[in-house]
Amino acid sequence: MKKRTLGFWEIWNMSFGFLGIQMGFALQNANVSRIFQTLGAEIDDIPILWVAAPLTGLIVQPIIGYLSDKTWHSRLGRRRPYFLIGAIFASLALFVMPNSPVLWVAAGMLWILDASINVSMEPFRAFVGDNLPEEQRTRGFAMQSFFIGIGAYVASKLPLMLTYFGVANTAPEGIIPDSVKYSFYIGGVAFFLAVLWTVIKSKEYTPEEMKIFEEQEKEFKPVRESFSEEWYQKNGKSHLNKGLLILAVGLISSYLVYTYDLKKDLYVLTLGLITFGGIALIISGYLQTHKTRNGFVNIVNDFQMMPKVMKQLAWVQFFSWFSLFSMWIYATAAVTEHIYQTTDTTSIAYNTGANQVGEMFANYNIIAAAVAFLLPLLAKATSRKFTHFLALVAGGLGMMSLYFITNPTTFTMEWLPMIGVGIAWASILSVPYAMLSGALPASKMGYYMGVFNFFIVIPQLVAASILGFLVSKFFNNEPIYALLIGGCSMILAGILSLMVNDKVNTIKHD
């Protein structure tokens, strides 16, 4: 028995929900800071308010993955219940957020919105691994990249489109403009309908069928369910030592940040270390007392025993997403200061540059959608890891090229650098997942896809914590150097991708 090869429209239907999910994410990314500022947030407060997004993903995704692995509904299957529940709450949050009366309500809605989006999104990655045979997974994840690019492009443009058709783009102090409100309403409807389409039009294999498929995959050695007394004591002691070390580093680092009055952003990193150290100490106690029959301990144990391919890809993901976050945080400041030579937010030059950054971000998403279906062809002709290497190098060079622009035309600013970034973005959203899915057991596909999100979230938190410190201490507060750091980081990720042991390089890719 083997998984059925799916046709183009079947893969289209099972990926279509990502169109709505990405519209929700793009509306959040493009407009939440604007909402916060409108409701009275100071510029220095915005990074802390934004920490909610990556932290929510860090917590929610592995939990939802773990739960969806163990779920089966007679009509909705394993993953689709989570698609639907997340879509309902995310759509409601999209309607409520632009009507927030005060800042704390908007901040709370960001938590709810991001958590709900993650509930819908996380099982979609496992959905491809569940339903597609190995040789079709690159195409499946590429289809998701296509919908991500289209969804992000449309959502990023919505306020401008509505403004063009006469919807007000300004409002009295403390009120969100109608162009933003209606964009969120459209996004909420699109989110729900797109996910509902996938829920209705897709099917899933039963747990019995998935068990057969897993038994046929001999390459992966399933995580052991029982351990010896020696294992419990050894790993309990290991978690204790690691926990104490990480906790000590976190406490000392927090003390240094406080004593020397360093940038407060560094607390995100130091408090994260304290949290992880505390979790390791809790797990140590559970292991040494054999209290392992709970989801929390199972999640940590499975994390410890993740497949080798996943560990290799973790470094690729870390430097890729560190690079992306540096661009998302600093692109506007870098372009306006380095290319347009101004920091005056009321000037024509500043707003011209800021508007171009918005166009740049929309463009790299549409480029990603355009090249998404070319990646499986290149992977078939070469290999997946070589395809990812080329894409990441192109992205890194694209980011670094902004340093050398002296004539900011539409082409040189809004398109040329973004060609490389768009190619990298398409690959980042598809190729690592295709490489990873073949190394995962069917029974833990959702959980490990959720854990894989750690290597997206952690580099974002690290970037938010240290980039400001690096730029201020070593680069004279010139944000263009954050993009140079990001470009180098992405090229390093490309080099590391060549070292991934992608076991299906010799398999014919569909």
C-alpha cells in the first residue's frame, strides 16, 4: 500500500487555505504597528508589543502539532479541525482589532490573532507530509509558497487599493482609518472562506492507513516510548546541568543589561534564556522521578531526539530567518537614511522612501509566487539542497545590494534587489519543509513541524534583541549595516544547506 499520487487541482485545493492565512499574517505585519501608534504607543514601546507574535508561535505551534497528531474526527479528520477552529477565531480577531478602543485591547487582540493564525497554519505543513508521497512534497510545499506570495501581495496592497477607490485613509486622532478597517474585514472573510474551501475539498488518510505508511518507511527510527532506569537518571542529570547553566547565563546577562544600562531589547534574549533554563530544571525533576506520562515531558523528550536532518536544517533556518527579520525591522530606516539621506519622518524624501519599502515588500512576495513552481523543476534537475543554496545566496546578495544603490528608481529600488529576496522567500517557505518531511514519522509529523517553528521564532527574537545593540555599538547607528549583516547571514544559511543530508536527493521529484 502506498500514498496516492495527487493531481494538480487536488494539491491546489489542499493548499488553498494558505491564501487566507497569509492574508491574515500580511495584514497583521503591515498594519499592527500603525494601529498601535494610532492608539498612543510610543516608538520605543512597539518592539515589546510585537514580541507577542513570535512568542505566541513558539508556544502554540508545537502544542497544536502534538494535539493534531493524536486527533481523529470521523468527518473532519486529523488536521482539518484545527484549520477550521483557527480560521473562525482569526477571522473574528481581524474584525475586532481595527475597532480596538484603547492600546491594551489592540495588544490583547494581537495575541489572540497570532495564536489563532498559528492554530490554523501549523497543521497545514503536516498536511502536506500526511497526504503526499515523498516525490510530490516539493511540489506541495511550493504550492503553499505560491499562495503565501499571492496572499501577502494582495493583503499588503489592500489599504492602497481601497484608498484609490475613495475609502478614507485618514481619521481623527485615536481612530483607525476606514481603509485599514475595511482591509481587515476583507481579510477576515477571505481567511475563513479560503480555509473552509480546503476543509471541504480535501480528504485525509485514516490513522490505520497512516500507521501502515509509517511502517513502510524504514529510514526513520521511531522515538522510543519506554526507557531504562539508566536513561532516566542520565537524561535527568543532563537536563539539570543544562538548565542550571542556561539559567545562570540568563541571570548574569540580565544583571549586566541592568547594571550597564544597555538597550532594553536585550531583555527579550536574557529572559528567554531564564525561561528555557527553568523548563530544563522542571523536566529534570520529572525524569528523575519517572513522572513522564504527560504531554509536556513527551514534547521535550521528542525534541531531544529529533532526526539528524532536522538538526542540520535548524541552523539553515536560524540564519535564514535572522536575515529576514533584520530586513523587516530595518528596511525602512535603512532606505530612508542611507539612500534618501533623511531621518525626518515629516519630509517628502522620508515618506517617498518609506512608500518604496512597502512596494519592495509587496514585490518580493509576488516574485515568490511567480517562481514557486520553478523550484521543484530545479530540484529535480539538481537537488533540493543545491536549489536552496542558490536561492539563499540570491536573497543575500539582493539584500546587500541596497547598500550600493545611489539612483533610487522604481526598478533599482523596488524590483532589482527584491528579485533575489523573492527567490529566497519562495525557497524558505517550501524546500526546507520538503527536505524535513521525509525524515519524520507519520505519527509525529504535526509535532515536529511545530517544533521546526522554533528555528523560525528563536532567530527573530535574537534579531530583535541584538541587532539594535550591534548597530548602535559597532556601526554608528547606521541601519543599513543591519541589512548587510542580514545578507551575510542568508548567504551563510545557503552554505549550511549544502551540508544537509537530504536522503531523497536521488529520488525523482514530481
